[in-house]
Amino acid sequence: MLKKFLANTLWVLVASVLIAFILLNLFDLDLKSRELIFKHPKLSPFEHVVVHHQHRYYADLLLFGMPGDTVLIYKGLPMKNGRFFYTDFVRLFMVDLSSEKIHYTPDDFPVNFEYFTISQYLKLRDKILITPVALPRNFADSSIFPYTRVLSWNKDNLGEIILPFKGMVLHLTKATYLIYKPLIERYEHKKLSMKNGKFYVNGKRTEYYKFRHNYYYVLNKNLDANFDSRFWGPIPRREIVGKRIFKFRRDLGGSIAKWYFSEK
């Protein structure tokens, strides 16, 4: 009787340890960001993912671009493969408070700044005077990937960038050299250089480079934030920890958005 009890207890302990091991390897719970993470997902566009980049974890990022996609940010709005995408994105807008239906006193400054989803903006722009707060096209920001002022890119205006996929052959030109040099050196561990208009990989003269990894483009839901692929560039699959499958969150809409949609 005692042997049977001990054997059953041992099996329960072994099964518990095995189940705990499987769960810990498949899932993670981030209490700080309040996210439940599935560690080994098959990735699909517009899923919420957690990224481990340069020894830090970043939560609540949207998987925007897949290997082979062409991404572009135009006047603060994200584009992929020639189409605008607005899914879940939030950004800062300037609102003219003297517009119809919005009341203010003469002592108030008749302009306000509010965060809206882009979908809210598209509905509001025909009702009130509302403008995205975006950097001009010719403003060069060297903190934006690929970290050169030559391209005059900034967080609100950048691209086009074709996201490399494993086996993709890149024709090296002055433009592709500027864009892809940080990726090739950081993730592919190859030294890419240019001298007198000629290109060298690890000192060997070449006109082409063949990528060894798939690359993805992640964007923060808040497009005014400063940590996503606009700053890091495309990232390899190994930096994506997993897919967010559950999160407690608060509404990001501004007071004017709440006013407008409460009237409908």
C-alpha cells in the first residue's frame, strides 16, 4: 500500500515538473507590461510581439513588415507594399479648438494637442481642423536607421526599405550600401565597405550580397514613441521573443475623441 502511494506520488511529481517545464518553455508572463507571451509562435502581420533588442525587452510592438515586404513612413503614416495601414496605431494631432462644436473661452489657447488612433483621425478630419504633428520630409535625423543624414530620413518620413529574406540577393549600389550596411554588419557579421565606388565584403570585391536571415519590421502602437524599427532598422527573427496573446490595457483615445464618439 505504501509502495503504491509513493509510486503514485512520484508520478504526480514527475508529471507536474514536466507540465511546468513545457509551460515555462512555451509561455512567459511579464508582470510589468501585464502581458502573457507565447514564446514560439508562427508570426503573422499585425500581431503584438515582444522584442529583445540590445539587452532590453520591448513590449506591445506591432509586427508590421514581414520578409520581402516594402515599408515606408510617409508624413507620419505607415505604408507597406504601396498601401497605407492604420491598424491600432496612435499618434499626436493638433486640433483647432475654434472648429465647429468645440467650445473654448477667449482666455484659452484655441489649439490643443491630442492623441488619436489613425482611424479616429480619418473620421474627425471632415468635422474639425485636425493635423498630424509630424516632422517635415527634408529634416534629417541621424538617430533614425540607417543612421546617416545623407538620406534625410526621420521617424515620420523614411523608406522605401525592402525587408531582406533568407537567400535574397542584394545588388550593391550607393543607396543600398547606405541602407543595408548596418544590417549586414550587425546581424550578418560581415564587414561591408565601399572605396572609389566599389564594394567589398570582408575585403573581397563584389557587386552583390546574399542575406542569411529573414528580417521583420516592428512599430510601436504610439508612433510618437522612440523605440521600434524606425530607430533600430529591420530585426532578425531571433530578436522576437514571442507573440502577445493577452494584455490588460487602457483606452488611448483623447478627450476630444471621447467627446466626438459619445455624440454618435
